Amino acid sequence: MRCHCLLLLGLAACGGAVLEGEPAGRLGPDITPAPATLHRLTSLQYQNTVRDLFGSWIQVPTDLDVDTPLHGYRSIGASALTISERAAEQYEAAALSLARQVFGDAARRQALLGCAPSAPDDACARSALLRLGRRVWRRPLQPDELEGLLRLSRQVAASLQSNLAGLEYATAALLQSPHFLFRVERGEPDPEHPGSLRYTAYEMASRLSYFLWNSGPDEALLDAAERGELLHEAGLRTQTARLLAAPPARAALAGFFAELFALERLGHVVKDAALFPQFRPSLVEAMRQEVLRQVDELVFVRNGDYRDLLDGDITFVNGELARLYGLPGVSGPDLVRTQLPAGRRAGLLGTAAVLSLHAHATLTSPTLRGKFVRQQLLCQDIPPPPPGVTTSLPPPTGRPQTVRERLAQHRQDPACRSCHERMDPLGLGLEHFDPIGAFRTQDNGLPVDGRGDLDGTPFEGPRELGRLLRGHAAIGLCLVRQLYRHATGHLESAAEEAGVQALWQRFVRGHNVKELVYDLVLSDGFRRASAPQ
């Protein structure tokens, strides 16, 4: 028996569309929050949620829609995506598979139900579905929703002559409903701001848990929502502290920085195997983990200043990465905390991950490295090349040339000059590092000139560039902007800009990432909504 239940208990419209709500309003003279909307669970959120619901033993189907990042973030893409007919069938098959795994094992079935049903809709079935539904849909079931599940349970039980089969299909219905596959946000009238909306306590539970854990709210968070605590600052602070102290927060925040720094692209980077035979998957993974361990150390171990990530001399290397960096005394596959020697390498821009990502297969790319600084660290837009403009470097002349010299020729084209003059001087200051991030003194047999320039201030190497960026006003604002986008699932509008600026003004007092998380969670942009226009 196949039950296309996706819309059985669902929404009138669930395809990335904005739900209807109260009339739009303003919160003070400056801030109009974004409208309430739907956010489809990302692939990782789906997997985490299912495992948290049933246990790490469960086999989560992988034949599901892939994520489509927008503006660099899966959370933004998830706010714009619908579910196609093909995807609905995939989610149905996944839900049936998950329910079958749970109900096919007596001990796991008993742990889920907590009782033995004598009928497909008896008191045991009702209590089990109410309890499970609260976790799966991240809010209490409404009476008509419960009755719809019980009706399905009766129909299946009658057809298959099995009370347990009825509850198995009811469980599958919960798991393929848009109330599970989407974070459903409608908002409710805000008594403190007449004419405006606030997210409900249960909507706040989901917003908080998927932001800080990349998974659904646990029982404690749902209990806090039931008590109304998530509608007030004190309750939000308490739960934010609890979630940040748990291991999933470290993974979730690492995921944000991985997207911010595009670390997942490392697995697709190609280098010339003859020139760089050491560029193997194991080394690439060590590069990625180095940056994530730096972030984890900064945020969760030291609770430090975000700008330390730019010029710090503490990193994490294993044997392969240590050999690339020329660091003695480290061997084996495990990353160990290491202090970099003074001089050559420091901070994020001295990591092989960033240097490799923004280079070509055989050559460095000061342009790509400078673009990374401008766009990802300073949030400064670099327009794409004009149509018809050749972006590749001119071939070398009759004599050997460095990349610096070839770029100088390239910039002679007026169509290229304006953008390259913003990117190249930054990347040229990193020319002492080859396409996989190893230090070098020669380029094509010629001495490397590692001098660069940031908006008129000269520097040489990642350490000096990191120190310049440390004092750049845009560094803090850019991180605030990026985290706001990731947490809310949309680009900030002009009407939200004052809220972003307010978060920035608080952030620059200490550049503390955890404090930024608290401030963001308590902000109007995270807690409140306007109705769709």
C-alpha cells in the first residue's frame, strides 16, 4: 500500500512561498523585518533531525534532493526551494523506509511507542502519535491533525490486518509532511508592536535549534517553548547558552565558516599531479580541518577575538601538512596544536586551504586570492568580467616571466584594469606561496616579489596582511552580515540594514563570535517578521 501523504496533513501551499499572516508593520522607525516564510530542511539538517529523533543507528536514505546554495549559503537556498513531484516521491520513499526500520525491530518500536497498542487508534496510539508528532513537527499536533493520523492508521490497519502497520504508516505520514520537511513560519500578532508579527515560541525553538545545532529542537527546547520562555530575552539567553555549550553547536558553527570560506570546494580543486604529487585527498582534508580547528579553538576554547583568526600563529597540522609547511617534529595522521614560527605564515590567509582554493592547477592566482579577501572577508562586490573579455593571462614572452609580470601585462587592457587593481595588489602580497600553499622563493626560476598593497598601505605576506585587515572597519561588519544571512536564510534588505549595523556596533566592542550569536538571536531580525506584501 502506497500513501502519498505529503499533503495529507499539509499546507495549502508549501513551495518556498511566503505564508499569509497579519498586515505588515514596522518595529520602530528603522527596522522592518523580513516576511515569515518556509525553509526547507537542508540535506544535513534532514539527516541530523532523523538521527536525533530515532537514534544514530538508523540508516537515512540518501536518494533525496540535493541542496542548492544561494549567495554562498544552503540556508538561503533552502528558503527559496520548493519540492518537485519527483522529490515528493523520494521523500515519501524515505519516510516509509525510516518508519519500516523503526517498526521492524521490536525493541526500537517499543522505545518509540512506549506501550503496546490494542487498536490502531486506542489510547496508546494516541499518546504515541502526540508525543512523536511534537518532536517530528516541532510543535504540538492540533486535534484535527491527530485525527487525520489516526484515520490513516485505521485505514492501513484494516487493509493490512495489523495495528502496528497502521501506526507505521502514520509515522511515515509525519515524516513526509511539509510540517517536517519545512520549517514552517507564519508568525503571530506581536502584542508589544501592534500591527507587527513575532515568531511563535515553537517557531523560535526551530529557528534557534537549526541555527545553532543544524537539527530540530530537543525536548528541553520544546518544553521552554511550551512555557512561553522563548518569547522573552531571558529565556532566549538561557536556551542559547545551553545550545552553545553542547557539541552540535561546534559542528554547526564550523559549517557556517566552511561555507563562508568555501572550504567544501577543496574537494573539487585540481592541481597538476606532476608538479604537486603530494596534493592527495588526505592532505586536502587536513587543509580543511586545519581551518575548522582554528575556528573551534578561537570560538569555543579561547572565546577570543574574531580578528585573531586573521593574524594568529596557532594552527593545527598533521604529518602531511607539517611537511608542506616545513614544520619539524609532527608526524602521523592526527592534527596537533602547533605554534607557527615568526615570519612566513600566519592566520587564515596563510593556510594551505585558502591558498590552494584560490590558485590554478599550475600557477598561483593573485587575482583569485585578492578577490577572496574583498568578497568573503570585506563583503566588497567585485563585478564579473565584461562579456567577451579574456580572463586568462597572456602567454609568457620569449623570456621567463613571473605571475606578477604577466598580470601587469593583463592589466594594461582598460576593460580589465579597474577590477584587477582592486584584487591583484592584495593577492600579490601572497606570492611567496605556491598553488598548494607551500612557501617558495622563486617563480618560474625568478625571485619572488611578495610585496602587496591594501588600499594604499603596503604589506608583505599573510601575517602583515592579517594585521592590516585586523584594523579594517569592514572586517567586523562583513562577518556580522554573513552570519545574519546564514541565520535568517535571506539577504538582508534595505529595511533591515539598521539592524545589521546595530549588531555590528555591539560586535566591534570585542569582536567576540559567541556574543554576536547572542545578539543576533535577540535581534528583531531573528525574532520578528513582517507579513508578505
